[in-house]
Amino acid sequence: MSRQELEAMFSMNDLKKTRFAQELIAESKAEGKIEGKLEVIPSLLRKGFSVEEIAEILELEVEQVRQAIANLN
């Protein structure tokens, strides 16, 4: 179904209350928090923190930090 068809059948408030919409909203918020943490990594690297220290400080997995560093280059 298209968005228009869904909107014709349900109000926007009805759609926002669905489990699917709630999961998308929660996932979006979580991704935003992670993106914010990833943006801080270059600063922490410049200050001399190790990958492991950065992961611990930002409460991320070491692999997430390594991936973010690889994407910087």
C-alpha cells in the first residue's frame, strides 16, 4: 500500500500508534545518539585517547570505533 492509501484509511495519529511506527521512532533516536557519539571520535583521537579508551568513554563497541576511524580516511 502507498502512503496515500494508508493515510486515507487511518489518521496520522493512528499510524503513529502502531508498533511499526514506534519501533521506527525508537530506532531513529538510537541511531541519532550513536551518530552523535561517532562525531566525537576524531576529537578524542587528537587528544591521544586509544581506541579502547574511546569505546569505553562513549559506551560503544571497539569495532564501532574502529569502523568510524576507518571511515574518516
